[in-house]
Amino acid sequence: MNFPTTGQLVSSNAGRDRGSYYIVTRIIDEKFVEVANGSSRKIKSSKRKNIKHLKILPYVDEELGKMLEQQQLKDNELVKALNKLLQKKIKKH
């Protein structure tokens, strides 16, 4: 199984949020990460998810990942980055 990185696009495969897209905001350990989308799930209240319950997509914004690690990102910027990564996903299919 691939392990996600900070700034990577993921999709939830389990729970009430099944099918929702998020960006990995923090890596907790080898089993868990925190995810947010900037609108319904803000950065400050990131959701803790088991990586087994996530579909890890091959779209990463490395600059976004650095900003998240330095805690210099606002929710509206996360929404824009999420939409940009989703557009890449749509164009590829």
C-alpha cells in the first residue's frame, strides 16, 4: 500500500464521508493521517483517518505540503488547492 504525503489528494472509502475528497494535512504515524478540505472540514479541525480507509490518489501539491507543515495555510487556500488537484484528476480521466 502506498503511504500518502502531506499535500496529497485522497478520497475517503469508509465512514459517513465516503466518496469525499480531502488533502492530507499531517502525518500522525504509519497508520493514521489528518485530512481536511477547507470548507466542511477546516485545517484546525482536521479529521483523523486510518490510511486503510483512504484511496490515495497520485496527485500531490508539494508547495502546499510545505505550507501545511509550516502551518502557513488558510482554509480558502486549501479549497483552491483541492479544486486544482481535482481538475488534474478530471482531465486525466
